Amino acid sequence: MNAFRRIKKEIEALRHRYPEVEILFGVEANIVDTDGTVDLPTVILRELDFLLVGYHKLVRPRSLAFLWQVIRNFWSGWTKTTSASLRAANTAAITAAVRRYPITAITHPGLQIDIDTAELGRVCKGYGTFLEINSSYGSEVEQYIREALPTGVSFPLLQTLFFQVNNSL
């Protein structure tokens, strides 16, 4: 929490120093439960200019139900198999997050996690949430776009600059 406060303070100082540059404060959060809960406290979420959310396999699950879902996703990746129930559970967790939080974009949706891309696209369209196109998709990116595009969801062109803020700027 202290790191967030320090970064926020540094961003505020930089905004005053460089008013001609729009400097935003945001973070990529992890989905950590079946109800779409993310791993950031509300007090931090309120201070963000943007929120990116991803469904990652390597998270600290908040519940046993989500731990089981994470294990099933690992197993699915190892065996190259999936099930309709896992796909539905994954999609439900992500769409619940979209409905629950003011998410700017869902990061790498469906990457190593089986989801219903069209359903996610419909929900994101309704909430004004973007779907990221990630180069990690490789040959799967075309199919992902074909499934999401008919929903009318938007895809951002993201070029994010990450750097350590220090006093030498």
C-alpha cells in the first residue's frame, strides 16, 4: 500500500512539472475469485486513472473454489483438453469482474485460459471495457479477433511506457 501511495505522489509531482504530458496512474490487477474479485483493495481502486484486469494462472486464489478452477486451468493446459464447465466458469469470473469494477481493458483474454470470447465481448461492449490484443496469442490471434469483432467490442492500441520514477527526471 505504501508503494502505491509513493507512486501516486510522484505522479502528481510529475503532472505539475510537465503539464503538457498526460500522465496516468493505473495498474493491472488479477482476478482472484470466481465472483470476479480482483487483488486490489477498494481504497487503491478509487485512486486509479485506469484499471487493467487479467485472468492469470499464477495468482493467490481467495477461495477454495477459485483454487480448484486454477488447478483445472493448469491441467487443461498440460493435457491440451478443456470442458464446457471450465470454459463457462472462466468466462463467468471475467464477466463478473467487468460488471463489478470500472475496468478500462481486459488483458490477454483467453490466453492460456479457455473462455467464451463472444460472451466476454458482449459484456465488455455493454460496459465500455476494451479487449486487449496481445502478441502472445501467436497464431490464435486471428480466431480471437473473429470471435470478438461481431460483438462490437473495442480493441485498444496499447503502447504503455513503464519506467521507474526517480528524482532525476
